[in-house]
Amino acid sequence: MNVKIMPHPVFRDIYKAILEDGAERIATKNLTPGRNVYGERLIQIDGEEYRIWDPFRSKLAAAILKGMKRLPIKKNSKVLYLGAASGTTASHVSDIVGEGGYVYCIEFSPRSIRDLIDNVCRFRINMAPILADARFPSRYMTLVSKVDAIYCDIAQPEQARILADNAKIFLKKGCWIMLAVKARSIDVTKEPSEIYEREIDVLRREGFKIFEVINLEPYEKDHAMIIAQSKA
């Protein structure tokens, strides 16, 4: 059986891959053909190259495979990515938004951002690596324009609050946020479900309408993805 690539049934610019053994995966069209980022498989079909997207390495891929109903990140979107690390998920976001979009990558770790620059951003024209602390968005407000979506994946105790503070400055009205909640980074003494509700309450108090909450197990233990919309 040959590998088959077909459009994802729900989301444009994401693809479903059927591998040789019949296993189903998701993929994005590679913005930098011939280069992978984290050892992911590259597949060439009909003159196009696709990157297999690993849900055990990417919470966004995990959310999609767990049945996420809405993906705020689309072709030509401008995205603020908080906690870009070395670029595993951010590179797939780069693929999705394409040359007409842009990904502002905020990362606090000097080592991670060095890897992000050397292995990812220097080859992609739609990504900007920014060494900064997401807790202080005013410090990078001159480097980031208004965005269509914010994706937040940070190991901080006040994840929802940090996202909301960034949204006040950078998110366009009526647009969307995605928060990957790491329960154990917030409070190891409480049940993850309690932590999720606490972060949801913070977002609601900040005026966000919660669209869906997705538990990311078995791909990520004690993690959930929250998708919400800001006030119009």
C-alpha cells in the first residue's frame, strides 16, 4: 500500500495521511521542502512535500486528533505564539499560515530560541523569533503587530492570566485564543480538572467566550486545550 495524502475533513491546510501499514496520521504541507524540524517524516506526492505531524510531540496535533471542532489558525493568519520553545509546533503553524501569514514566536529560554533560530526560523520567511518573557508583553509590543490568533503553551503558574494580558495588547477584537493548560505546572496538589476550571474562570472574567475544552490524553498527561473567542 502506498502512502495517501488527502485533505483533512474539517480543517483546510491540514492533511490526512494514510501510511503504508494503514495507520492514519495528520500532516502539513512543508513550507521548506527538503527540511524537517524534529526528525518528522517527509512525504513527497504529486510534486508537493508533506510533514507528518506527531501528536506526542505537539499539543496542537493532539487536540486535532482528539476531535477539536475549531482551529483559529488558518492560511494568511498572523499568530502570536507564546512559548515557542525549539519550534516543533510553531513550524507546523508556519506551514498552515503560509507565506501570506506570520508567526511571532515568544520564547524565554536562550538555548531554546537559539535552536529555534538555527533549525527553523532562518529557513522560514514567515517566523520571527523573539527572546522575551511572556509575562511582560509590553516589553515586546514594538516587535509584534495585531494578530488573528494567540497560541499559548507556557510552563507558568498563571497561564490564562498571561495569555489574557497578551490578548489585551495584541489580539484583534472578536478573534481567538488557544491555551494549552499544563495542570502540573500550575499546582501539583490539585486535580487537573480543577485546574482547568480555574483557568477557564480567569478567561471568562477577562471577557472570553469558551468554545471548547479538549483533554489531550493519551498524547499528553494532565493537559487540556482551551479554545475561546474574545469580545467583538
